[in-house]
Amino acid sequence: MAANPMTQFEVYRIGPEIKIGVFDISFTNASLFMVLSSLAILIIFNIGSKKNSMLPNKIQLLAELSYSFVAKMISDTAGSKAKPYFAFIFSLFMFVLFCNMFGMIPYTFTVTSHIIVTFVLASFIFISVTIIGFIKHGFGYLKLFVPSGVPVVLLPLIVIIEIISYLSRPISLSVRLFANMMAGHTMMKVFGGFVISLGIVGGWLPLSFSVALTGLEILVAFLQAYVFAILTCIYLNDALNLHH
Amino acid sequence: MIKKIFFQSIFFNFFFLKEVFAAESGGMPQLNPEFWVSQIFWLTLTFGILYVVLSKLILPKISVNLELRKSQIQENIEAAESQRENSESKLKEYDEIISKSKLEAKNIFKEAREKALKTINSKRETLDKQIDEEIKKAEQEISILKKGAPEKINKIAIETSSELVKKLIGTDVNNSSLSAIVDDLSKKNRNKYYDN
């Protein structure tokens, strides 16, 4: 019997148990990969920004291309007012991207395949965007729930729908990333298990599937990080430029 | 206990994959809250450090690098542009100088030709005048000679005829009678020889 495809998502303690009060904040494999991803980002971008040559080398080019990529994404979706939040969205995008990509290496742990991680990120974004909206527009931010050009008869219904869709933002944002990551990795594990159980005779078909899935999953890893960042930009845009 | 697992499986089955619950251990590790606090803590810590370092140290540097390169490229482009304009204006100046000098050369050539023509004309005129004068003089001399010619001829005729008469006859002949005869003859023959 193949290994349980869900065991790859298990979190276990590395090193001693650390407790603050009743809370267990031990260093786990999830923490390890969070630290690794952050370190990788910091190292790559530190090398990439160290010296400024007229003809950038590969790492510098990588850093500068990702910088302008995120900058363009933000200015396209949220306009020039979102510039102060550039660093946050950049770190968010890079963090999610590197966590997803680290998860693609065999025997590693995917940080973003845990609902709690994505939910904390998403709710942080949701709360900050709401606070920014109220600071920028005061109670006028509530106009977000009242779209213009809607017949008065339909207005109560529309407002309720808008409020529900607004409140479900953190859930949809977090579940999208988490479910994509988990489903992809589970699928890869299942196909890998098929390769073992079908053996040398029949294992080639699931193996080829597995190879194809790996490519797909790398694409998904990038795409989900991009979607996560761009949705953050869109929410930010709602808070900064109230169009309704 | 069994009831709880059953309800859990139904609830999560609705959300997620079937394989999860086919396995013997059951449930998703993601929904085990044992390490939630740890994950939240480490996420906040690592992401916080990442954000602070990126926003304070690394991103400003990249932005400065990009700006510097952009401005340098812009400067280079502007310098090239100005040099191009410069060379174009120089080329224009050069063309102007050439066309000007061509015009000047033409003018000088024209002037020289006119001058030469003028001097030639004036010289020719003076020459023509001189020639005319000389011709007139000659004509006058000729006419004077013409007028004097018959008298001289008459004189010579008279002298020779008196000499001839002396030698033939041996006596002097009156000059006046001879001259009268010569005059008479010359008057007769004038129309013959001087009828112009």
C-alpha cells in the first residue's frame, strides 16, 4: 500500500519544545521552510542589489526584473497611490512564490499548503485594507457596498451581496492558495504511489503523468503567488480609489 | 468518537479530496490545530523580518540602481542627440560655406570676364579711332597730292619739253608759251587720267 498522500503535510517538531504560556511555538518543519524561503529571498536580492553595473549580471537582472514586474503589476491594478505598499506586496509575492517553489523540491514541506498560514496572510491583508479604506475615506468607505446605477428596489439585495462578498475575501483568498497547493501536491503523491504499486510494467504511464504534473505544478506555484499578489492589489485599489 | 470522525469526514469531504479519508489515519494534517500557534508565530516572525529587511535595505537599493541606470542611459541618449545635432549644424555650415564660395567664384569669374571684355572693347575703340585718323590723314595727304599732282606734272612737262626743244633746236623757248601749251594739253587729257 502506497504511503498516505496526506503525510507530506504533517507538521512535526524539530528540536526542543518551546512554550510561551500555554502556546506551543516550537520550531517545526513548517518554520524551517519559512526561514529557508525568507533567507533565499534575502540572499538572492541582496546579491542582486549589491553593485550596480551598466550591464547587469544574471542575479542582478533577476532582482531588477522581479522589482519592475511587481512595480508594474501594482501600478496597473492599484495606480500610483499604492506606491507606499509596494514593499509589502513585493515581500508577499516573493514569500508566497518561494514557499510554493520550495514545495516543488522532493521531500520538502510546502508552507502555503496549510490553511492557517494562508489564512493569517489573507486576514492580515483584509484587515489592513479595511483599515486603510476607513482612514482614507472615513465612513465614505461604506459606499463600496452601494454600487452606483442600481435600481432602488434591488439595492437592499445588492448591498447584502456586496457585504457578503467583501467579508468572504479573506476566506476565498486563503482557500484558493491553500487548496491549489494541497490538491497539486496530493495528486503528485498519488501518481507517485501508482508508479510504485504498478511497478516496472505498468508504472510508466503514471510516471509520465507525474512528470507532466510537475511542470503544471511549477506553473501553478507561480500563478497562485501572482494571483495572491494581484488580488491584494485589487483589494488595495478598492480601498485607495473608491470608484463606486 | 466514531460519530465525531464520521461527521468530520462528511464535513471535510465536502470541501476537499476523497483520498484524504481513504487513508487509515484520517483527516488532514492542516486541520490539526496542534501547531497552529507555532505556524502563526513563525510566519509572523519570518515574514516580518523579510518585509523589514526588504523594505528598508534591499528594495531602496534596487530602486536607486534602476533609477541611476535609467538616468545614465537617458543622459547618454541626450548626449548622442546633442552630438548628432551638432554634427548636423556643422554639416549645414559646411554646405553653406561651399555654396557661398561657389557663388563668389562665379561672381569673380563674371567680373573678370566683364573687365576683360571692357578693356578689349575700349582698346578696340581706341585702335579703331587711331586707324580711322590715320586713314583720314592718308586720305587727306592723298587728296593734297592729288590736287598738287597735275601742276607738278605740268611743271615737269614744261621743263622736259623746254630741254627737249633746246636740244632739238638749240635755242631757248619762251617758258610761258610752253606752259600755255602744256596747260592746254593737260586740260584736254584731265578727263582721261583723273576722272575719279
